Amino acid sequence: MLKKKSYLIVSAIVLMLSVLVSACGGGNNTNGNAAANAPKESEAPAATEAPEAQFRSYETAKGAVEIPVKPLKIVTDYYGGELLSVGANVIGVEPTAFDNPFLKEKLKGAADVGAPVNVEKVLELQPDLIVVMYDENYEALSKIAPTIHIPYGTATNIYETVKLFGDIAGAPDKAEQFIAEFDKKAAEGREKLKGVVDENATFGLYELTDKGELWIFGDNAGRGGQAVYNALKLKMPHISKSTEEQTIQLSLEALPEYGADYMFLTTYDPEKKGEELEKLKASGVWRGLKASKNNNLFYNDFDTFYRYDPIAIMGQIDLFVDMLVKRAEENKK
């Protein structure tokens, strides 16, 4: 009996020890020691919280402004195309930008913020940067997000413009890429025009308004100036030395003095009446121009050629080249 009792006691002790070992060391036991199963500090997963936005000081005419190093959502008035050219995310822009044929597809997700910019609309959009040409609501906009005022004419050519907005958007690499593509497009255009137009020929850009006013434009006032004079290197019929001379109003009588071998006319006629254009075409002065006699007058769409943002300029290069090549072929017949 004594041996049997001792056997039972030993068996019970062995069983208890087995249970204890299983509870403390079972690697597959989900109720095991959590500390033993935790990853080492070097193996711990990275934090999932987004890093705080970084800011930098940007000097403007209104003083230094702290802006995001990499802005994610930008609202602007008239700089939609400039910002889009460097890959910025434009979430709000003034209404006429949506009529720009070069930007329509790129602005599909953007909101119309009015002109002047509507403060309440911008507040709804919650941008992290605002860039404006006009400063009517500057103080109110500055309370919503960092706001940069860049007056019209700050940059004088496509290179300055793209670099300026590449810096603002924190994308200097995108600016360099766009400039390289522009230079390539311009060189291709000049090559296509060799033998098509005389290298000494002059090319003029004109606009007629619905009030009968007639203007001639330089290389940095829209109407295709950057494409014609800076990209394609075609010659002006007049000298444009400063911003003030970018637009000159002409009388009909003075037009022959500013006439060119090739003349491109846009018409500002929002109600599409066409009355002033018909008067101009019927005038003896217009019909007597060299470009008219040689069939080198071109009537261009206002919305397409009024634009002067970098994306529009890039597109206008092809348009001018195609027009000139086609007309040269027609004139040979």
C-alpha cells in the first residue's frame, strides 16, 4: 500500500510540473508570455502617423511668407496654367481658366473660386497655399492659408515663369523638365519652318475689340507672342523694348506702318456680333496690306490665342507652325 501511495504522489507531481512547463514556455500558446513574443525594438513596425508639414520662408512684395515646402492643395486666381506646368495640384481657379482649351482636361477636378477670389469658397476648399495675381482679398485669404501675391508681369518670359512657379510649388525638377520639353518643341518648330517662310519676313500679332479698337502685341502679352517670337524666333514688325510697349493701340490709318509680311488677328467679341471684324475686312486699308494681297492674313480664335500660360504657349507653337505650313502649300497652288 505504501508503494502504491508513493507512486500516486510522484505521478501527481510530474503532472503538475508538465502543466507548469506548458503554460510558461508554449511558443504556440496564444495566452503565452506577451513580452517573450514581442518583436525587438529594431524590428518594431514604423509609426503610421503622417509627418508634420514642413515650411520655409518665401520673400514677396508684401514681406516674407511661411509656405509649405511641398504644397498639396493650391488655390489661385490667374496662375492655373503656370502651376499646372510644374505638376502642382490646383484645386481652385478663376472662371475663365475653364475656357482655356489647353487646360480644360487638367482642371476637371478644380473648383471655380470666382474673380475676384471668393473667400468663402476658398475656405470650403481648405488649401494649404494660395497664389494670387490680384490682391483685393489678400488679408482675408491669408487667414485661411499662406498667401503669395505675384503681380502681373513679375516674370517676363516662359523660362522665368516656369522656374518661378517650380520654386513656389516645391518642384524645381518639374520646372527643368518642362523647360527641356519646351526647348525641344521650339527647335522642332523652327526646323519645320525652314524653307517655308523667308528668314527675313516679319510676323505681327494684332487684336480687334468689339468697340473697334485695334492693337498690336509684343512677345509677352499673350496672343501667341511667346510662341512666335521667343520659341520660333520669328521677327516682329516693330520693336518691343519694355512691358509698357507690349501693347500699342493703333489707328486704322497707322496700321500699314505696323503691318507685317504675316499678320495674325484675334478678335475680342464676347457677344459674337462680328460687326467690327466685317468693317475691318471691308476697309481699303486692310485690303491694301501686303499680307492681305499675299494671302498671309490669319484670323485666330480669341480663347486659344489670348492665353499666355506655359502650357498654352507650348500648344501654340504647333498651331502657328501648322498654319504657316498649310498656308504656304495653299499659296503654291
